[in-house]
Amino acid sequence: MATIHNLEIAERMRAIRELSDYTVEELAKRMNMSAEEYASYETGTVDIPISALYDMSNTLNVSITELLTGEQAKMHVFSVTRAGKGVAVERSSAYKYRDLAHNFADRRVSPFLVTIAPSGDEEPYHLNVHTGHEYHYCLEGAFKIKIDNTVLEIHEGDSLYFDSGHPHGMKAIGGKPANVLVVVI
């Protein structure tokens, strides 16, 4: 499956907003952000936080799959994602996402394989905030995660569960990428 890029997601955001008969200002208000911030996501020239995608999904009652791929999920009993497959999403230089259940309709959780790019301690965390919870299981490498003002180190085999309504962001450590199973609930 092809990689979905930020600009494609931005174009879908605009199209779905327009089909839902919202102005930028109206949707931004419903998503608790400024019109300027929302409009910047629709340009595709800035990283679109996963939190904005989830807020839009919940506000307009569309699936994450529709925002990412433009298609509706079709499976209702099970969905298999083979090794190295799934919908690859590049919406940030800090993280690369692979949606592992993109074809399951009306899913209650969203599992992603997230590759976190290595970065220096001086680089800021790319923070996200969205409703729900997250579960992270470190498959390979190690990373730091900042939740509010707490920074935790997570190593291969470690897991973490947290309220994603708090600002959170990750950075790979050790000079190599980290691969993390992230389940957004």
C-alpha cells in the first residue's frame, strides 16, 4: 500500500469539512482551536498532529481511515495486516505511522506501528493532546516520552498506559529509531 503524505491528508480534511458544511472558523471552534491553527493544517505545509485528526474524526463523525485514506473501512468480523503492510502515514518528521487496522469498520481502538526518529536532547518534544487513552509497547530501541512535565524512559519490552488528554510527545534515544506499538483508545 502506498504511503499517505501530509498534503493528501490536508486535502481530505478540507474536502470533508466542506462536505460537512462547516467553515474553517466553525470547525475550529468545535475542535477547540483557533481558526488560524486549523487552517494551517488544511494547507498541508505543517505537521498535522494526530490529536487534530482524532478531534476532527470525532467532531464530524468520520473514521480515521477516511481521513487518512479517503476510503471507508470494509471489514466487520476481522482484519489482517501482514508484516510490513498497513497504511503508512507521513504527517510529521518526528514520527512515521503505520495504521494496523485501517480496514476494520467502526473500530473502538486504533493500533499503529510508530517509528520515532532519533533526535537530540535539545530538540523540543512534538506534543499532542486528544481525548481518550493510549497504550505503548516498545518493540525495538528506546524512547523518552514526556507527559505533562514528567519525562519517562521506555526501553524494548517496556509498556506504558496513559490518559492522552495530557500533552505528550516522544523522542527516540540512543541514536537510532524506536519502533513502538501504539494503541489509541
